[in-house]
Amino acid sequence: MGVLDHFSDLFDCSGASSKYNKRKQLQTVEVKVRIDCEGCERKVKRSVEGMRGVKQVIVERKANKVTVTGYVEPKKVVARIAHRTGKKAEIWPYVPYDVVAHPYAAGTYDKKAPAGYVRRSDDPQVSYLARASSTEVRYTTAFSDENPQACSIM
């Protein structure tokens, strides 16, 4: 920070300090909310449209998902939906099926998830399900019934 920047901060007459006023990033926030009917859909959409910085709101009723695009903070969007509608709202907890290493592990599989999605888990309990190494794969397939060249002893 140069001398001129320091002096301009000292003699700033704008009322708000530019140091503390950070600009928000354009981002997409996905929220899970239970939406039963068209009335619920309208209520959720109107509760978020009035927020400052919101550019677009997309409601997917079948997936119980609200996608908000704009200069907003995710926590504030969730709090606003929960306060205005009286419904339980949370950040979208699902990720695509292909992203997760073990989609049927106890912490990730969820019956209520939409098709093609599993629950996001950063749980260290699931890490013990690491992929088998190539040596382990060779030993397990060496005595397999599906491998015709596996073992000639039998």
C-alpha cells in the first residue's frame, strides 16, 4: 500500500470505508426446500426475488430445489427462505452420482435424493472404503470363477 493510498484512506469523505466494503461475487446458490403445490412454489419464489442482488430465481418443484443466481450470500438466501415461508431450507446437499467415489456407502446413499444424485459427504468415516490397489485386484481375480485363465490347479 503506497503513501497516496494511505492518505486517500485518511481523508476519505464518502462515509464508508472502501477497505471494509468488499464487492460480492456473482454466484449460484442451490437450496433444498419442500415444495408441494403451485402456491408453495410462488411463495418461495417471491420470498427470494425481493432480495438485493438477486438476478434470477428458478424453482424446480419435482426436485424440491430452488436455484438463485446473483450477488448474494448462501446463508442469507437460506435464512430468507426459512423466515419468509416458514419452511425448512438448507443448502442443496446432493452432488451428481459420478462425482462420488463410493455412491452406495452408508453416508452418501439417500433414498430421498433425486434421480442421478447422492448426498454430499466429506465424512472421514467413508474414507476407509478406498479403492483396491492393483496388487489386491490381481490376487482377488487370480482365483476367480469368471477368469478362465485364473488357476490351473483346480
